[in-house]
Amino acid sequence: MALLPIVLLSLGFSWFLASLCVFLRDIGQIVGVLTMALMYATPIFYLVSVLPVVNQS
């Protein structure tokens, strides 16, 4: 149910950045760097029960 507003918001934001990139060419490089930084900053957690058991013998 909450997927539609998220899709519309991201679509509008991407259209805004695309129109801004026409006038300011550096926006493309800035968005690439920010996307990479946000991907590295995203915490990823796994439950201990999901991890496979490794034999260390």
C-alpha cells in the first residue's frame, strides 16, 4: 500500500534531477558520488539464525 507514494516520489525526484542536469552538468557526477556514499553508509544486518554453520575443524 505504501509502495505507490514511494514510487511517485522517487519518479518526481529523478525527473527533477534530470531537468536540473541539463543546466548544471556537474549534478550527474555529484549524484553518482552521493549514491555510492549512501550505499556504503547503509547498514546491513543478518539474523544469526540465517547465517550458515561453518565447521572449523
